[in-house]
Amino acid sequence: MTTTAKFRKIICLDFNGDELSQEYWDQIDNLSNKRAVTTEKELSQHSDADALLVKLGAKIPSSIMNQL
């Protein structure tokens, strides 16, 4: 079965890559052409993203949401 990516780029905000097992990162990667693990400071470098993944319980300021 062939699937196509649903998103161009997913931002994984404030993740370091160790929070999920590789199996789950692979599933996320199947949803997107590109995944960017980044911080709030680096967010402006990813203005082409069309999806945002945040850790459970994270608070996202409206200023970040307005950047996307």
C-alpha cells in the first residue's frame, strides 16, 4: 500500500528526539515530507511548516501560533 505525505513539514516543538521510540517517530515521518525537531527560538526558520506537534502539557503562546 502506497501512502502520500499529508503534510509538507511537521514542527516538533521542544522535543529532543528521545521522547518517543523510533517506531513512533517513523509513524510521524510517514505523515510528512520533513520533520523538524526545534525550539521556540528556532521556530522562525521553519515558516514553511504546516503542522505543529507539541509535548503533552506544553503551553503554546499565541505569538507562536500567529507565526505559523
